[in-house]
Amino acid sequence: MKKLALAAFLLGMLGLLTAVNTAVAADKDDPTGTWKIKSKFGEKEIERTLKLENKDGKVTGTVSGFGKNAKDTSIEDGKFKDGELTFTVTRVGGKDKDQKIVSKYSAKVSGDTIKGTITTDFNGKENKTDFEGKKEAKKD
């Protein structure tokens, strides 16, 4: 009986340690924060800022850096699970100033590093570009 109780106790402790390690790893890879990302558009390197907040796998936030006078653009359909981040950004612009430009972001978050792909639909033409970036340190 004592052996059975000891085995149950040890299994319980192992489960608790696994849960704690999983929570710590999930927190380490949490996308919440401000990110500076870089991508290429043709030969030009573009820097953008992501401001993200993750609550139970639902991600909200903004993307900036779409032009000199452009406003921050809200992200849509943001999700984060198992280190994978996805969201969509819809902007209006182009030559006619009323074209819908949809960009889908898909990335892997690992600590303070993010790497992924932006797939943009512009006038029915799809363009893919890679991006990567770093999380800015929290300011006190």
C-alpha cells in the first residue's frame, strides 16, 4: 500500500512539474509586446512595428510602418497557439486610394525572436515575403 501511495505521489509531482514547465515555456514565447520586424519589398528593406497583446490565444494589436503619414492598422483574426502566430491586416490604398490590400501574417515566436511570412493580396495578385524581428525590451 505504501508503494502504491508513493508511486501516486511521484506521478502527481511529475505532472505538476510538467505543467509548470509548459506554463513557463508558453510565457517565454508569448507574443505580447512591441516587435520591430523587417521585410523586403523588391530591393527595399521595410521596417514595421507590431504591438501585440495575447489573451488566451486571441491576439489583438496594431501594425505600423506602412508609410510616412499612415496610421496604425488594427490586426484582425489574431491567434496564437503552440508558438505559432497568425493574423490579418486589411488596409485601403493604392493608386485609387480605395483599393483593399489584405496581408496575412504567419510566424513562429521563440523567446524574443519572430520569423515568418507575409502574404499580400493586391489587385488579385499574391505576393509573399519573409520577415523577422525582435521584441523590444519592456520599459519600466
